[in-house]
Amino acid sequence: MMRTPAATSVAVRRPDGSLVVRVRAARRLAERHPILAAPGLRGMAVLVETLSDGLSALNFAAAQAMPEPAGSDGGAPSAAALAASLAVSLGFGFLLFAVVPHAVTLLAGDLLAVESLAGGRAVAFHLVDGLVKVAVFVAFLWAISRMKDIRRVFQYHGAEHQAVHAYEAGLNLLPKNLSRFPTEHPRCGTAFLVTVIVVSILVFAAVFPWMPVLSDRRWLNQVLYVAIKAPLILPIAAASYELIRAASRMENRMLGAVLSAPGVLFQRITTKAPDAAQQEVAIVALIAALRPDRLLRAPDEVEVVDSFATFEDFQHGVTPEASRTS
């Protein structure tokens, strides 16, 4: 999947070796609601858009890579189904990266008889909570990276970054040129996630020492503290987005390198070296996002799905089959 100011695209290699690409003209929240373009709000808008686009891309890719048997419905998931999937994903993420670290830190405080780790408010609590959060994040990424299918996803992830590197270097978008570049990129979504974790540690450590006791029941008090963290994710995401933007403007400077380093480091897990066929898919997605007019031929078209027998067919603009929706 590739996102540009003009469009969002998804490219998939079908089981028969052909390529299918979906491109959607950009309808950014910040364009429809200009207030969301303001610093502090634009990060929230981008987060919502990215989650929605990512889930839609996964569903589209799954439908293309694993076609429905003949006679089955095979329709696209409804908006309600996508919303439900997003809610479940967010709930799982909050459980794994907020509830579990909080509970582990409380347990450590009880077992070690350390008062600052048993109350859920001290700076020390949230520093330890943050370390546990990072450990859970690394363990989760490492565990899924051992799965064959996820490894292929990470190879495509690396191909995406190589394609962006090649484009930024002004090279022709060909697999041989992509292979000259690393699979890590400082403006990756992984970098955003890592930045969110770091910023959340700092924010929680600053906010919670001032938090009053909300209930006489210890367990309920801790549940309420964890619940308070949920709405704080949006401003944390907004601040993280601004940091990523600042880092991208300072890529060749020391501070920019320092801000980008943790995200790039984590990409040693979330990206793998792709093969030429995977690089072709990344190139198709990038070109489609950069030049949506190549596929969206009518002024009022907002989405198109085109298929190509080979990568060379895409390069030459051959479209043996196409389905269009406005």
C-alpha cells in the first residue's frame, strides 16, 4: 500500500502471477475539514485515515490473493464489518500494549514490595511500565516475524521502502535499482508506533503523579487509571506525528537522525529483503499512487481496479481487464 497527497493505492500479486492494483483518489479528512490540518489535530486525522486505509488494503489484498470459490458471494466487506474489524484490532492493541504492561508493573510492585510500583501513579511506575511495553512490542514483532506468511508481509514492507528510496533518489523504478537501498525508512509507520510508545511513556509519567485516587477499591482504581490512558492516545498520536514530521525535515542533521533512529532500528524486525517479484508489486503501488491519473481516466472517477498480466504490461499501460466504480 502507498499513500501520497493525490491518492492511496494497493497492489497485489495474484496466485496466477498477474498484478492487480486499486487506486483511490485522495479524499483527506483535512481537506474536507480544514481545522484538521492544524498542528495537533492533523496527526489524529492521519492516524484515523491510516488505520482505515490499512484495514481496507488488507481486506482487498486478501480477496485478491485468496479468491472466493466459484458460486460464493465474494462481495467486498461492508462498512460495518470493516468498522468491527478495526474496533477489534484497536481493542487487542490496547489490551496488549496498555493493560498488560500496567498489570505486569503492578504485579512487580507487589512481589518486590516497592510502593512506587504498586500505586499506578509514580514516575517510576510509568518508566517501568514503558520498559515492559517496549519488551512486549519487541516480543510480539519477533514472534510474528517467525511466521512464514508474516515474513512475506515484512518482505513486501521492505520492498515498499526500497521503492520510496529509489524514487527519492531520482532513479528509474526498476527492481535492480531498488536493491541498492536498505529496507528501512525513517518515515515508516513502524517509526510512528515506536514514537507513540516513547511519547506515551513521557506523557503518562508527567500526568499520572498528579492524578488523585479515584476509588477506595484498589483494583477499581487501577482499572480507571488504565481507562484514562485510552483517550490520551489521540493527543499522544498527534504529538508523535509532529515529531515524525520534524524528524523528516531534519534527516541529514544530528537531531533528525536521533529522532528517527528508534523507528529505523525496529524495522530490522518489521522489514526483510524482498525478491524482484515483490519489488515489482511495490513499484506498481508507488507509481499508481504518484500518478493516479494513469488509471483514473475520467475526471469524476474516485476509484479504479485494474489488472495486468505482467509487470511489463503495467509499464506499457496495457489493461486487459478493469472494473471501475465512481
